[in-house]
Amino acid sequence: FSTYVHKDSCSGKLQTTFIEPLASTLRVPIYPCIQMPPTCSQEPGGCSKYDILSTDYLLMASAEDVDRRSDMGEKYFFDLGSTYYDAGLGGASDSFKWFKETYEARGVVFDHVYAWEPKNLPGYWSHVPDDMYLKLHFYNMFATADLGAMSNPLTHVLKRCKKEDFVVVKVDIDNNELEEKLISQIKSNPMLVELIDELYWEHHVSGSPLQSNWGMQSKSVKMSHSYNSFLQMRKLGLFVHSWI
């Protein structure tokens, strides 16, 4: 595993946090050797880890990790490319519902959720459970990378969040040019680097097993560029994951 080493500002002690390594095609590490054995249903976690869209390998923050950083703030999730609450393009596995339930299983409960999705989504709110109505803010519009604009989700991060908050951002807009601009803004802005605790990004690149699903937008960007970008962000201290 890869690790981050932090110094506790009060005690001065060094603390280590683990994160999944950057491996294979920035997907489930056992790809392209995925062979689903007939007995996989009997294994811990069942057969899902053999799926190219598996998220079983991700090491996400727990309540202990959050409290170690600060137990005084609120918890925010910014979902850039959200589709329905309980179903993304890949089904339930890439929906906000998956994030909510996975983080809650690790003791982290979000106080505020801001979601952007330009597609017409009939009956959107009928998919949202009662406990999320006061927490979820849904922008049915295109996100932009215009600096300082309220249409830019990163403007909301800067205006709404404080250093003591726990902030998660997911970037999966399916528009490489826009995503690259937003990622570049994060990397170049020390305040965003400090505010964002976890970042998820699906980078559309050539060489990915899902390249055929993304069309021409992925052909000009190589896997090596993706590796370099993720590594650069991790060296900045960003707890960044390659998303599905």
C-alpha cells in the first residue's frame, strides 16, 4: 500500500494513513487478470471484486481518520457528475448512495451534499430518501471551470468550507477538457489542496479497459499522463483516488 505521513500539531507525533497504490490501469489492481472463479460467491466480499467497476480495493477515510484531522468541523460531499441519487451511469456502484452508505459504514456521516448534473432527470427527487432532503443541494445544470463563478463547483468549496471541515470531491463529468481544467485548478490552488480531504477522479485516457465507452475524448491522453497527474496530486498531500 501507499502511505501518507502526518505530524500531529498538538503532540508532534507522526501518524501514518494508508491508501490504495496507483496500479494497473488505475482500476481494480487485479485487472487484466480478472477471472471470476465459480466459487467466488463463497469468498469475503463475494464476486464483486472481479468486476472491472469494482471499488472494493479503495481505502477511504474512516471516522478515526476524520477525527484525527479535526473533530470540530462539518462533512461535505461535492458530486460533479451525479446523475440520480441512487444510480450512476454504472448503476448503484457509482452513485452518491454508494458513497453515503460506504462512508457511513466507516463512521462518516455527511452534513451537506452539493451535486451537479446537466441531464434531464425526471423524478429525480423521488429517488432521494427523506433523511437527505435537507442535506442535498442539486444543481441541474452544467458545471464550468470559470474562475470565481458560482457555476464552478470549486468556488462553492472555497466559499462554503473551512479548514476544520471534512471535504470530499468527486469529479466524473465525462468531459475531459473540463475535468482537466478543474483538476489543474485544484493542483495550483494551495487553499483547495488544504480544504479537500479526499478526491475521486475518473480520468478518461487511452489504454483504459473502458476506453471504447468514452469515444474520441480519451484518445489524446495517455495512461502515463494519468499516472503522473495522480502522483503529482498525492505528492501535494491530496488523498486522491482513481474513480470508476
